[in-house]
Amino acid sequence: MTQHACINTHPKERPAAAAPSSGPAALLQALRADTPLVACITNAVATNFTANVLLAVGAAPAMVDITGEAGPFAAGAPPC
């Protein structure tokens, strides 16, 4: 059984997940097709590096360095 990560689309709208035996390239392609929004609670030193890594793999980073912003940001996310 294939497990899906929480993404911001309805389950019927999700692209088919890559089979586990299809390798890293297919998994990366599936990730890039979803463009997941990733909330990151980080500090000023790690923000740029973390955002660049997430952008490189096809995610959409949302950088949060004030813990008080994390709650309202998460409250706006659709349920998994």
C-alpha cells in the first residue's frame, strides 16, 4: 500500500504516487508534481540554506522564524 504525505489537494486530485521500486528519480518527479507547501520553523542562520534545499527539490518553503507565527500559519493549512 502506498502512503501519501499531506498535500494541499483533494485525494482524488493527487497525481499517482510512484511505486517504491521506481527509484529516487521517480519519487523526486512525484514530489515536484505536487509542489508541497512546507512550513519551516528555523533561525536566521539556517533560513537561506533550508529554503534553497526545499526549492531545489520542488517544494514551496514558507519560512517562519518567530514561533508565534507558526500557529496561525498551521491553522490555515487544510486538514490531512
